[in-house]
Amino acid sequence: MAHFVVINGQGPAWDNTRSMRDQSGWAEHASFMNQLAEERFVVLGGPLTGGAKHRAMLIVEATDERSARQRLAEDPWMRAGVLRILTLDPWEVLLGDPTGHGSR
């Protein structure tokens, strides 16, 4: 399995007048993301703070980039256009262990 760093940003359906948790479909998105974390597909994740626009970072574990993109495309917020993937890059982990399985 490989690790990928994903940066998500506001999609065309993001409502700038609402907070993150007040966006349309929040409950479905949160449930989906919690499931990905339980499955250990998402190793770490959360919003990036301090910017003018909403962005979130995920560390995901997948066999390849295509499968990572396919799994993330199932997110209700991705399907509805609330979020979109800005970048998805392979990550070579050299320090620490994001999986919690001990040192490499």
C-alpha cells in the first residue's frame, strides 16, 4: 500500500455564507469520512486553518492513485460539488509511521 497526500478545496456548490458544518449534506459527508477512517483508508485528516477558503488535508492509504481518487469520489460532498480534489500526491514516508504499525 502507498500513502497519498490529498488537499481538498471548496467546490462550486460550497456556500460561502455557511460554516463547514452548516454546508448542505454535512451529516452524510461526516459519516462517509468517519467510515473511511474506520477502514484505515484515511490515516489522518482535517481542515486546514487560517486560509480565506476552506481546504482540508487527508493522508490516505491506497494501492495506487486511481483507487484513491475512485474511493474519494464516493464522498457525498464530492458528488454534490461541495468539495473537489485540488491535489493528490504520492507521499514517501521517511519519518514516523502514519499507520500506527511500528517503525519502518
